[in-house]
Amino acid sequence: QLRDYQREGLDEIRRYLRAGVRSVLWQMPTGAGKTASTAYMLKSAAEKGNRAWFVVHRRELVLQSHRAFKAIGVQHGIIAAGFDLAMRRPVQICSVGTLARRLDRVAAPHLIVWDEAHHMAAGTWQSIYCQFPNAAHVGLSATPERLDGQGLEPFFRAMVPGPSVRDLITQGFLVPYRLFAPAMGPDMS
């Protein structure tokens, strides 16, 4: 079951897409359920006859996504090194590096969901993004800013803010934390 804030976020993304905004960034903190929300989003896309991809940048995320998609019954393939291709399935979990090398073997998707979308300014990510200008693009990030100062506006035209960490703690979805820090900086002598 989706949580209320996940359902509301998905509804807001759909409103943007229906209004013609083809690229939306969804900001949600770590632990808010971005992967589970994506599984529902891509399942819905596939049920409507659309091809959809979830693009991730680490093998652990491919495996985590595979488990989440399988748990809710999303039939999917995996485009990543070491996995058999199942290209006929409308939903694909894609490793960004492998996908970039196999673009000549894939049919254009209708929807691409980008995990850790703050990486979009990187060359490989951009090359995939630019290859599919007619697809809808949804970016996910807990921290929608880049350390190098490059913005995400060239890639995403709207942003859907998710709940705050405090909201998630108050609602019982994240455990409260206690922060410990040294009183002074470290002695580097």
C-alpha cells in the first residue's frame, strides 16, 4: 500500500505530465519510499501499455529495485551487466552505464524514472536523457542539488516536494534520531 504522501506525490506528478510538463523532479528524503513509489508508478505505466525504465547507478540499487518491483508484481527486465536481457517486458530496471552502452538495442520508452537525479549533469546521464526527448522524465532525489553547483533546470521543469524528515518521524515512518557531535573540531596536530 502506498502511503498518503506517496499517493499525493504521484498524483501531482501525473497532473504535471497531463499539463504537458515532460520532466518533473520528485524530492523525498531518504527512507520516504522512492523505490516503492517508483514500482507503483511503473506498474501503472505498463498497465496502460507504456514502456518504462527505472535508471539507477549502482548494482545494489538494481537488486533493491528488483526486489521491490517483484514484491508488488511488476513484471520487469534488467538492463545491467550479468543479467539476461528480457527486452519484451515493458518495464526495465537499468544500470546507467550498461544502458548507455546498449542504447542501440532498446526501444524508446514512454517514461524514464531517474534515481538519484542530482547526477543528471554527468555526461553519461545526459547522453541517455538527450537520446529520448519524447519520453516523460521523472527524477527522484533526496538532495536535488549538485556539489559542483550545476543546476537541474535543464533537465526538470517542475519539482514536487515530498514530506520533511520531521514529518516522516512524526508520522512514525522514520525513527527519531539523536545527534552526537564533538564540542570542538578535531586536533590535527
